[in-house]
Amino acid sequence: MSLAGIFLLTFLLVHLGINLLVIIFDDPMVYNKAAHFMGTNVLIKIFEIVLFGGLLLHMIYALILQVQNWIARPKRYNKANYSNTSFFSKFMIHTAVIIMVFLVIHFIDFYFKAKFGHAAEIHIDGVTYHDFAAEIEDKFKMLPFVIFYIAAFVFLGFHLIHGFQSAFKTLGLENKKYTPVIQFLAALYTVIIVGGYSIMPLLIYFK
């Protein structure tokens, strides 16, 4: 669970870096060429399989752990005691469901369009590129989609700030020396991810 989570944490940073190309460069082909490389490079395609495996593994283990918790305590306490439970940890399963809904929509909008040939295309020097930059621009010109996208990443932030700390705690990095550092890095990472993914739709919408 922890190793799969750390793997996904790394992927989020890589994906963010590529996404930001849309707003960093005026030429949309910079992003389209980067997306084309990610979609055609053999090593990246192998990594894609590993990524889906990591995501699936993370979800399966999360479900197993949640069911085990329910079985271990089939009857809830008359009075809940959250003194040793952080606010974010209480709603991990809830934020996970919201994130899953977002991922399904996200895959339908981009990944499956590319895989099944329904994405817009640009032909340059005999090479065919999917015009994902234009599709992103179109999506983020719609206010409901912008709100939904940012809200999804806010919920992801709730998930990340606890998940980041839990992953390293599970690996044994929990003591007076390391815990404050990990908590700081968790907060910093969450701000970078939520802020980075949120700034793109805002800039495009208000441009």
C-alpha cells in the first residue's frame, strides 16, 4: 500500500510538469509533442502498464484494509474518539471514491480518446500528433468543468496530506527527528500538487 502510494506520488509530479507546458509556452505544440513522446516511447509505454498496476494495487489494498477495519469493529463506538486520528485520515475512503470518479472522467476525456482514435489530430512533417492542448483549452473554457477539476484536486489534497505521512510512517520513518520533517514535506507536496494542477484551469479560463 505504502510503496504503491509513493510511486503514485512521484507520478503526480511528473504529470504536473508536463501539464504546465500548456501555460508556460504559447506554442501548443510544445505540449502536444511532449504528450506524443509520452504516448509513443516504448519505455514510457512499459511504465504506463506499471503505473496502472500501481494504481490498481493501491486501490485493492485500500479496499482490503478498509474491509478489515470494518470486520475488526463491526459495531461502532457509542461515542467516537478521534484523539489519535487526524482530520484527514478519517475521510481517506471518502476522498478516494471522489478521486476515482474524477479519474474515470479524466481517462474518458483524454486517455481513451487517444487510444481509440477519437482525439483531434495535427499533421506536421509526416508525424501525427493528438491536439490535446486544444482539447484542454476547450475544457477549461467551461466554468462547471473548471470548478469540478479544482474541487477534485482539493479532495486529492486531503487524501495526499495524510497518505504522504502514512506511507513513510509505514516504512518505519516515525520518530521525533523525522516526523516533523515528513509532516512539512507532506504539506509542501500537497500545496505544490493542488496549486500546480489548479492554476492551469484558472489561467486558461480567465485568459
